[in-house]
Amino acid sequence: MLLAMRDDEKTGRITLAQVAQRAGVSISTVSKVLNGRQDVAAPTRIKVERLLEAHAYRRTTRSAHEAPLIEIVFHELESIWAMELIRGVENVAKTHGAGVVLTESGTRHAPGPEWMEAMLQRRPLGVVLVFSALPGEVKEQLRARSIPFVIIDPAGDPDPDVPSVGSANWNGGLAATRHLIECGHRRIGVITGPEDMLCSRARLDGYRSAMTMAGLEVDPALILFGDFHVEGGYDRATEMLSRPRPPTAIFAGSDLQALGVLEAARVHGLRVPHDLSVVGYDDVSLARWASPALTTVHQPLRQMAEEATQMLMRLRDREPVSTRLELATSLVVRKSTGAPAGAEQ
């Protein structure tokens, strides 16, 4: 058993014996709930968790078996985008003498149900989650065990009570599109991310705002939703460039999608930026090594992860924190953008 508790062990405002008495269960059942064991009926588990949270239950010391770990949870670990976040978490973890555990679970909206039990067995100092939001049940389970958590780069709209760190997606979309307009482009396509992610729509809204403020038509045929991956960027760009009136510039909602756009341009016999200008988003390390080097919106991924981890440690120490932090984005101009070469506007 991960937690060896005594009836008289007091943590926070209530003892385990008192929780058991009020819930009408045994101390052993309370301990099972604390350890994330699945052999507890759901109504009983929920009752115990709500009592623990309501009475601010908190263990004041860590067991000798508990390692100082910070856990970062993704729905996928394939992207170089994820590596920047991992480095940011590691930078802060080292200063606190903690290691980092990486977990892949669930969808882009929330971790899978199997994650909770495994995480409680590891018993980290706190959890950084790269998801759009957290289901209420997950929040209750974490809070009942006094495990702090922060969402990083929220792709959705986290609840006000969920600490999160994100970036200025609307400003990024605006800056990318304004740059292409200033280069002389008038027919500009956009390949944003998944349709059900707020960051995708925020970048798209920035694009729309720039086009509208410049008095330019927004052609629905030149607005496509992608998946933030190379293959998705290639497929959407191929579709866009095959139209009777293709764009002279494309703003891709991620650098990986922009790499797919560059390949689609090559297959179509187009030179970048002479025949087609391309802007990415994120400014991952590969962007500067693309051919040509990619103009992109710098999203401070590593700094976002550092801020999220610092926030996590302050929460663990019961210090006050802002529930929502948004970092600035900035345009990095390289060689993949330029003036259109006589293309129809």
C-alpha cells in the first residue's frame, strides 16, 4: 500500500479516521481512494474525494518511497513542439532537485482514465498537463489528494479555477497575415489547426482581422482546418494549390504544417517565395533549417513550460498564483516570404 496512515495522523484540517467516519467507510477504503485504487465503488470514491477536498486534506510529509518528480502529460509525444515544452519543465525541475516523468495518454482534450491510477503510484510533486481542459472528475481527484496541476498552452478555454499558461494566438495570426499583406499579397490562404481547438480558431480570427482591416476579401475556399502535422499541411496545401485561383501566400497554423506546404509547393513546381510565400507558427528549431528558412510566429514554448512549472511549485507551496498567464508572440521574418511575382491577386 502506497500510503501507510495511522488513525491519529493529522494532515490539513481532518484526519483519515474522521474522513472514514463521515463517509461511512473504513480507513482502508479511504487509503485506497488516496492511492487511486480502482476497487472502490464510484459513489464511495466520489464521496471520499469530496470530503478530502472540502476539508483541505494535505499530507505534510512525503514517504521515504516518494521520489521528487514532476509529471508532464501529453496526448502525443511525436512532435518536436513537445520537446520544447519538455526542456522548459526540465529547466525548472532541476532547480528544485526534481526529475521529470513523461506520460502519453488520452486525446488532445483530456488524459485517459487509466492515467490517474498510474500517476498516483508515481506520486509526483505536481502535474503539468498539455490539454485543452480537464474533466471535473479529474480535477476533483487531483485536488482531493492535494496534487497541484497546471495546464500549458490551453487549446480550449480552461475553467477559471484551472491554472494555465498560454500564448497570444490571435496576435500571432494577425502578425503573420499582416506581414504577407505588407509583402503585397492579396489572395492569402490559411491552414489552421483542428476545428475544435480554441488556439486554431484564435489564429484564424487573427488572420480574418488582418484581412478585414486591410479591406481584403476573405475567400472561404482559402480557409482550411488541418491537424498541426506535416502530412496535414501537405494535404491541405495540395487541395488549396489545385484550385482554379490558388493563393500566392499561405499562413500555416504550425511550423510542421508549413513544412508540408513547402513540399506541396515543390510538387506543384512552385518556387518559395518567388511563386508562393509561406508563414509558419511556433518557431521550432527546424524552422530555421527549412529550405528556404521559414518565416514564422515565435511562440515561446520553452518559456511557457518554465512558467507553468514555476506556477506548479508555487501552488505546491500554497502561494497565490494567477490562474491564467498569456505570453506574447512575435514574428520572425526569414526567407520563405516575399513579394508576389505577377500572380493574379
